[in-house]
Amino acid sequence: MALLELNSISVHYGRIQALHEMSIHVDEGEIVSLIGANGAGKTTTMRAIAGLLGLSAGSIQFDGGDVSKTKAHLRVIRGMSLAPEGRGIFPAMTVLENLDMGAFARKDKSSMDADFARVFDLFPRLKERSKQAGGTLSGGEQQMLAIGRALMAHPKLLLLDEPSMGLAPQFIRQIFRIVKEVNEQGTTVLLVEQNANQALKLAHRAYVLETGHITREGSGAEVAADPAVRAAYLGA
């Protein structure tokens, strides 16, 4: 069953069209990867899903309802949460305060302790640095914090925009391992990622986005085996 459906969505920046009648779906329980070159429209897609950009055409269905015109904070309440490109943490706030901000919309405050424990179990380094200002963390730690903050919303759908960008290899391996673990714990994931090799290995299904158009789709293995994808994104 589809948890998220983008139905022929288009997005413009002024006169520039960034997405052209784009359609994808994410089924409940899946990891779906969206790969493409810089400027292909990946971050635009994520921002449109999260409600940070308006649509010029098409619709977005989430969890059985149309959220095309739903404000961003209400989409969080409905069950989607974004860890944005560039992390977007609050540098002057502590790790704990950043995580608390991720739960701003929650009414079930009594169960938040369990989610703090879950985040600290996934990211022990955040627990060690819980009273440290976010801006003093390393890049990898800040990415952990961005994902942890998104998880504090207790989302049905976790939107991850370039989680490995700028990270050292050991952090990249850890981030992808944790994404898999989060999914195995029951959270559906839509992953935008330039590290196509890792993204396709992790994905149940994948889409290739080129200049605002979906050009290929299939299982992660099928997309990875496509000669054009291998040549363009996998260095083979």
C-alpha cells in the first residue's frame, strides 16, 4: 500500500521549471532511493513533499489523504519528517535541545522518553555529547543529530536529503547502517543521495531523476544493473 504518492507534480522557481509532471510512490515499509546528478531536482522534490515549496501542478497524497496544500508543520503532525540537505541543526542549542525541537508538534509527551532512548541507542555519540552545543559537533555528528531530530517527530515517513554529503567514509558507513536499522524498526524511508552505489544497495526500489524528469525506476538491484545508470552514477 502506498504511503506516499506524487501524482504528476510540477514545481517552478519563478519562470524556471524544476520538476516536470513527476510521479513516484513509496509503499509502507520500503526504503526508496531517488538518485540523480546535481541540479536534477532531488532537493526540490524533498522540499515539495515536506511542504516547503508549493506545487504548480499535480498532487501529493500521504497516508490516504491529499496534503498538496497542507502547511509544512501540519505534515509533520500527520507523520512525515525531513532531515534536510545541509543538516539545518540549531548551532547554539545543545544536542538535547535540538532533539526536543524535533518533537515540537507531539502531544504524546509521556512517550518521548522512549524516543530519546531510541535516538541515543542509534547514535551513542549524541548521548555522550547531549549537553554540547550542536555547532561544536563534527560534520558526521551533526548529521546524526539531524536524523535524530527528525526521528523525534516519530514519523511514519522519514525524508533523508543527502545524509552522506561531506562525511568521512566511516561516518557514511554508519549512517547507511542506521538508515537500514530505522527502516527495520518500522519507519518508511525516502532517501535522496548522491552516493548512488550505497543508495541502490540499500533501496528496495529506486528512481533516477534527470533535469526534473523520472527517467528510470525499478528495484534497487535493477536500477544498479542498468548500463546507463552504471556509466553515469556508478563509475562502471
